[in-house]
Amino acid sequence: MASDAPPLILDVRTLPEYQSGHIPGAYYLDYRLLGDRIPELRKVAPQDIVLYCETGVRSRIAKRQLIRAGLPNVYHLEGDIRRWRREERPLIKGTDPR
């Protein structure tokens, strides 16, 4: 994520979950609203897109949806936010500033 071309990181949990702590630089996009945002996401392709949720269920659903929509380079963050927290990696609390 610290590369010259960092991925677009999408937190696909609910807004309260996002606000309680998210990966720095992650955008909030509830997986249930993903279908409406695919045209916007196509604009960032072929940039890598990394998805995460709490345990992997919602991010896997979102990943399948984006792949079916023809977006390349869609990835699932292994271990999701649960692992991120367990490894004591940095989190940001609050709303998406964008």
C-alpha cells in the first residue's frame, strides 16, 4: 500500500463500523450500495482495488460483484479489519473526509 501506485482501499462495512475504526486512506462504500457506484469505480480502473470488511463475507460478495462488472485488479484484504486490529496496525476513527 506504500507503493508508487497505491491501491484504492474500500471499506465495505456499515457506516457505524467504518466510523469506529478504519484503515488509513480507506474509502467508505457499504457493499449494499456498490452496484450504484460501479460507474465511478470504472474510472479508477486499472488501479488496484482492495476490499475489506470485518470477517470477509461482505468483501467477498463485493469482490464478486466488481469482477462480474468487468473491473480488473480487484483484491480482498486477507484477514480483513479483524486481523488488522489484532496485529495492532493503525486505525482512524470518524467519518470519511472525502
